[in-house]
Amino acid sequence: MLEQNCQALAQRIDAACRAAGRSRDEVSLLAVSKTFPADRVLALAALGQRRFGENYLQEALDKIAECAARAPDVPLEWHFIGPIQSNKTRPIAEHFDWVHSVDRERIARRLSEQRPAEMAPLQVCIQVNIGDEDSKSGCKPDQAVALARLVAGLPGLHLRGLMAIPRPLTDPLAQQAQFAQVRGLLTQLSSDGLAVDVLSMGMSDDLEAAIAQGATIVRVGSALFGRRPAPVSDPGAVE
């Protein structure tokens, strides 16, 4: 089933790229493995997937350690995509390659200070609450430029771009309109002199609309792994 899901998802991404007139190489898949065990991660890794996204910190740390112990020769790239509390920044800085959900100065500074000097800079996306929803994390769109400038100047961090989780909509044109706002904001950051190249947006139900509007990373869980088990701990962003 996992292999079939991978093939079906690859076909969706291929078709979306063709429809948007984009190269398939411009879009990367982030497999959202939250609530799924290391067995499923390693099974997907055996099919060639290397990037995995996690929301729940303790679950993720256990999974990272288990995958490293069981498959030490398989280089996996771990992305933290959930809301970040101040008391969780150190283990995130020490164990992850990417963070997609930086949304305020305090979190950015703590991640910078706590990133081990011997590790490569932490790749960072600014999360933007494009729909101004109280239930979702993310800075307001008009705060993104200032926060991005701050992140770009912090040691231990490498600003890459923006992440967003728009409102769930079923109409493809309405989906695209939301993603277009995020794309416009990335263009604004670039025009202001910031070196940004990542739009982390699009999930199982709306990845076609996201790719049409320039997504470079799509975050997909259920279309790959199937129905998700109940969360084990603190709530995070859906995918």
C-alpha cells in the first residue's frame, strides 16, 4: 500500500508541475510522519524518500533516534513543522535540519543561540498566518518582512523562505488565491534584498493549487501513509 501511495502521489505532483509549466525538480516532497512509527518512516525511506516532517517533539526525538540506530547508513533529513514553545527550542535546534514554523523573534533568537556550533546552520522558514486564524500559529503577513530580516542576521540560522497553512477550502481557484498571497509575500522579501527560495505550502488536499502558485515543498501525510492515528501529545499543524 505504501508503495502504491507513493506512486499515486508522484503522479499527482508530476501532473501538477506539468499543468503549471514547472520543472518537476522545482518541487520537493516532505513526508509528514507525525504519529506514525519509525517502521513506516524506514519503509518509506527504502522507497527513496529522505525528507520527513514532525509536529510533536518528544515523539519526533524518539523516532529520530530509532531511525538512526536501525538504519545508520540512511541519511534522513528531519523538518520540524509544528508550533514551537520556548521550552522546546533547544532539542529542536540540536536534532533537526529544518524548522518551518518560526513565527516570532523570541523563538528565532533561542534557536540561533542553541544551535550547536559544529552543526550546519538550521534551515528556517517563517510561518505566516495568511488567513489570520486564531487557531493557527504564524506571524501576521505585515510582520513577516521584519521577522525575516531578523532571522537572516542571526548566526546558526539560514533563512530559506515562508511556510503557510491556509484555510481549508475545496474550490481550486479559492485555494490558489490564498497561495498567491504567500507567493506575493515571498516576492516582497526577495525585492527587499533577502535571499529566499522556499515556499513550504500545499498538503494532501490542495497540493495542486499550491504547486500552481509556486510551492517548492509540499507537506503530505495522509496521501502517503493513510489514515492517521490519534495524536499522542500536544496539538500541532495539520498536514
